Amino acid sequence: MYRANFYESCCLRCGQIVYQVDRVGPLKDFTFFHSGCFKCAVCGTKLTLKTYYNNQHSQEDKEVYCSGHVPKIGPGHLDGTSVIIRTALNVPKASNLNERSTLNGTNNVGQTLNTPQLDYQYGRFDASALHIAHALRATEIQKKNTKFTENPCSSFRDKDEQTRLEMKHRKEEDDLYRKFIRQREEEDRRIKNEIRDEWEKELERLISRFEKEMTAKKKRSEDTKVLTLRLQQERDDLEKNMTLRRERKKESLTRKLLEHERAATAALVEKQSREMLELINEKRSQYMMAESIYLEPGAQEELAPYPSRAPSPAPPSLAKYHIYSHPNEFAQIDEIAISVAQEDQKTFTDLVRQLVGRCGSDIEKARTIFRWITVKNLNTMQFDENLRGDTPMGLLRGIKHGTESYHVLFKRLCSYAGLHCVVIKGYSKSAGYQPGISFEDNRFRNSWNAVFVAGSWRFVQCNWGARHLVNAKEVPKTGSKLVKTDSLRYEYDDHYFLTDPREFIYEFFPLQPEWQLLKTSISLQDFEELPFVRSLFFRYCLYFPDNNTKAVMYTDATGAATVRIAMPSNMQSSLIFHYNLKFYDSDGDSYDGVSLKRFVMQSVVGNIVSFRVHAPSSGSFLLDIFANAVTPREYLTGEPMKFKSVCKFKIVCEDLQTVMVPLPDCASGEWGPTKATRLFGLIPVTHQATLIFAGRELEIQFRMSCPLTDFMATLHKNGLDSKRLSKYVMHRIIESDEIVIFQLTFPEEGQYGLDIYTRDFSGSSSNEKHLLTHSCKYLINSSKRN
């Protein structure tokens, strides 16, 4: 019963729902606060579980106060019956320092913790001290009901020590980069010497042959001129060939050196991250030891601090939506990252302190680092040639040299924040990949991160999370301060932050199976067979209802194959799908002059959208499915919509036994009346199915559930001019019944396509006239027998 109230609680201060990631409490009478609202009710001072006070003289007052503004009654007096110091008076006497620290209570906690010669066996408060009783009770309850660990390192990080360690690391990096430069210079000299020696040998061979030929020609002037010209031409050709060979050698060597340098940099960052975490763990241990003087025996273990050693990989205990349901929950944290990205920092210590200084949990720390990297747009940064490590942009010199990736940088910054992070290597379905490709070489090798937050390892892909839309008219000069203008939008893909393993595995396959973080790992072949989906697929909460849906779909004997995608109920009214079909091995999108789109029928029934492909010939095809979420009002304006790919499939037709004809040349998109109902409120009265069997005449009726005042219908048939068919379709509106009727006559038997368009004048000004917008289409088979 209490657990339900705990998870559905509201902030006492602002009245809004308190999510687990941002919760402080329960406190007095099981009250809760947002971490940002946990301030003194009088002066607004930021409070913690160790510095807040409740009004002990009023049970109705559930507010929190700082030590200077907690309500008191009269001047008061201190004696042996005073609850606040009763325990302190009963402990053995010690040095003046201990006595002062004890009598001053929590107000001198910081001073006491910073005094290393303090003897911890004396002056201990226990849970009966009233001014910390609420804090201990709240901490105990909170730790039992959540796996999120707050403030893994903020309270005990020593800036000076951290900076000294960073300077040591920077010297190691300087030495490593100087080594890289020496190696490149040595290899460059070696190549030049090899090419020079080879050049001299080849040139000597040419001259020797020339001299022999001159001797054989007996020095006739005509022959001498011809031989001289030929020698010059061959010399020029040799010089060009040697230059090309030198460039190819340098290119090959540069790739090898860069691979070596990246590996060396990653190894160095691994070592340095471990040392930074060891420093933080040492300070954490000292901090926890000092804190133990205020806790009863056994209470320290119940606080479940952030682990000092990296845990073994295991599936996360909670799904991502249990941690946060919408990126807006990180709005304030994201603003911090964006603000910090606009400034320059000379040390990682300063950078990370600015990023995580106001974070209340390990999740928020990882979030600010993720957002800082995605905002910084490292792929397009420009650096000065003479970039020193002690300059602001020198922090990112590894990016300049190509030796440090997003993933290595994320790991480095996490170590400064006291977070365990690993770089995972494997395969990804990245740029250039198409469904059906096997991972047989290193073309699609990739790296990503897993960070330990919220009690589990969770995936982060900073490189794929960085999505920037920049106005082409004004491209910002990177490498300088980022200015937030109308031309620069901070776009990112939230899917790649703390991605659930069951979704991540569709795009990334680690070389080490345990880092799949799945309860049951899959093989590389299984990974290749998984449908090729993009992040938008999961953002729209789409899924495949059929277990046999794979990246490569095979047609039946008639050349047909069907891909089905399910939508959640809350997205059915807003999702619009589109598709494109082309040949797999080329960009060709037509067959015998007919668009391949006309060999796909898209339809929607309930929450299932189906794409039935009828291959016009044997061979392989690429089906690309797009989607966009729009409101009916946005769709009615007729403005062009941007569709983004959600998934791709390879359609293979090994043997075609039936000749397929294209569908009538109607507007692209889904068939059937579902879209008309979903977006326009047109409810089919007479024909609910996509396919209609009719005689030579047909009447289709819709009921209008919203005001639509203008309609148009067009008829299409293969081999006939659509303009010629315009006279065979009419419509009329019965306003009293809110019915629109479409009447069709067919000049001949065969298959027809009917397009219906409409526009909405309601809510528009007299000068505003929306374009006619496609609402639905039917496939009609007309014959005398029907």
C-alpha cells in the first residue's frame, strides 16, 4: 500500500509529480520534494538530507528549513533534558576539539570531516538525535524503494588533488603525442628514402638503356632526337608513378599509424580513468568513514553507496521508461550542458565540475556529459595547427588528431565525475549498411559506451546521439564559443541515452556476448537477421507483430511478400507512413518505365500497417519504410511533410511464376478509407474495405464528423488517360445528413483506382485557403458479373 503512494507522490513545494530520478524523501509525514525544490522555505537555501530541519513545534508544518530559519519557541535553554543534545552529553569527555564538534551538532559537520586527527570512537551521534532522525529515516526508506544512487562523488571530490592528477595525466598525454609525432616523422623519412632509392634505380636503368640505344643508332641526329624525347617522356611518367606510389604508401601507413595511435590513446585513457576513479574512491571511503560517526552500527551498509569497483556486466533491473518517461524531465540538466558548452574550460576538472556540480544523481551526471558532447558537435570542430594542451580547445586535441573518439572522451569525462564507464567494441548497422549484408570484414566496426547508473549498466552512443541541424546560410565557426542563435539548433537523439538492451541489439552487436546485456545472448547471424530499424522506430513505439519478420523477406510463388508493423493505440491517430521501393543493387526505381512504388500496396487495419510487395520480376529489392507523426490539422494544410526512415527490408524474389501488373497510378501512400477516418473524420458508410468489387456503376458514401466543404475525386486505370476518366466520377453533399456521396461509372471492365481529396475551411480566415489534400483511395475491380 505504501509503495503505491511512494511512486505516485507529489512535491510538497510545487505540487507536481515527483519522479524517482528527482526525488527527495519521504520526510516528515511521508512528504516528498523535487531536488530543485528542496530549499529552505524562508531564504531559499539549497538543502540536503543532512542540513534540513523540520518544525518540531507544529505537526501541521511539513515544510523544511535551514538551521537559521527553523521555527523556535522563545530563547530556550540547554540542559540535560534537551532532546537535541541529550545523547551528546552522555558520551565520554574528549579533547576540546571533540567537545566543540559534538556540542555544535550538525553545524560543524564539514569542519569535523576535514579534521583528520579526529578520534572517531568518541563524540558519536546516534539515531536518537532528533535533528537527524528524519534524515536517517528518509534515507533508509528511500534506499529500500529505489536503486538510484545520489551524489556518487560531489561531496568528497577534492579539486586541488583532482587537478594535480589531471596535470600528471596531461604530461603523459604530451609525451604520447610527441611520440606519435616522432613516429610519423620517422616513417615519413623512411618512405621518402625508399622512394628516392627506388627512383634513382629506375632512373639509372632508363639512362643505361638510353645510352645503349644511342650507341646502337650510331649517333644519327634524327635517332638521337627521337630517343631523347622518349627518354624525357619515360622520365616524366616514372616521376608521376613514383609520386603516386609514395602517396599510396603514405596513405596506407597513415591508416596503420592512426589505428595504433587510437589503441595507444584508448589504453592511456583507460589507465588514467582508473587512476581518477581510484582517487575518487579513496576520498569516498574517507568521507563514508567520517559519516559513520553519525550513524548507528549497520546503517552505513543500508546507504548503498555508488560501487567503488566496476560491477560485472548484467542486464539492467529496470527499463528506461522506469528511469524517465520523457526527455523534458532533464530540461534543467540539459540547459546546464548547453550553457557550459558555450564557454571554454582549460581543464577537465573544471569542465566536469561545471557540468555535474548541480546534479543530484549519477543519472543526471551521465546526462550532462552526454548532452555536452552532443551539443559540442565535435565532428565539425576546427582547430589551430599549433594547439597546446594547456589551452581551452587543447582539451579536445585528441579529436583534432583523430586519436580520441566520442566514446573515449565520454569515458574520460565519466571518470572525472566518479562514474564507471566502459568502451565496447563490435559491429553496427551504420552508414552504408543495407539489410542482408554480412559482417565479414571491418567495414562496420564501431564503438560505444556502457555507463553504470541507476544500479545497472546502461548503453550510451554519443556519436549517434549527436544530430545537429544548422542553417546553411550561417554555419557557425566551430572551435570558438558556441553562440545560441536562430541559425544553430541543438538537436540530438535521446534514443541513444540509456538505451534498453532489447532495442540496442537491433543496431549494435558487441564482440563480447556479455555486453549485449541481454538475459539470453544472440549470435552474429541472429543479429544480421534482425530487421534493420532506426531510432525513430522505437521513438514511435513501433513493433513487429509477426515473429517471422526478418531483415531479408522472401516472396511466395506469386512474387508477394508482406511486412507488417504494429502501432501503439496512442499513436494510431497521428502516424503517417510512406514507403519507397527500388532495386537492391542499384538506384533504379522503375520497371519497364513504371515506378516500383506501384507494386506495393500499403494498408492500415486497426493498429497494423501492412506493406504487401508484388515483385514485377525475379531479383532483389530494397523496401524503405518512412513515418511521421502529424495532427489532422497539420495534414489538412497540405504543406509538404518530412518523412524519416524507420526500417528497411531486402525483398528477394527467387522465382516468379505469375506476371504482375502495377497498381493504378494513384497518389502514393496507404490504400483504404482508414486514413480518411483517422485524419479527416470521414466515416465510410458503404465500403470499409480497401478492395471493392463492382459492376459498371458504384456509389460510395461517407459520413462527415467534422465540417468539410470541398471534395474532389479522380479515377485511374492502367492504359487510360486519367483526364479522360474525369467525367466518370462525380460527388454531391447532403448537408442535412452530413453525407458525401461519390458516384462512379466505369467505361470498361478492369481494375481502377479512386483518389479522394478534400479541404477544410473551418477555422480559416477569409483570405486563407488550404490546398486540396489527399484523404484516401480505393482499389476497384469492375466487371459485368458483379
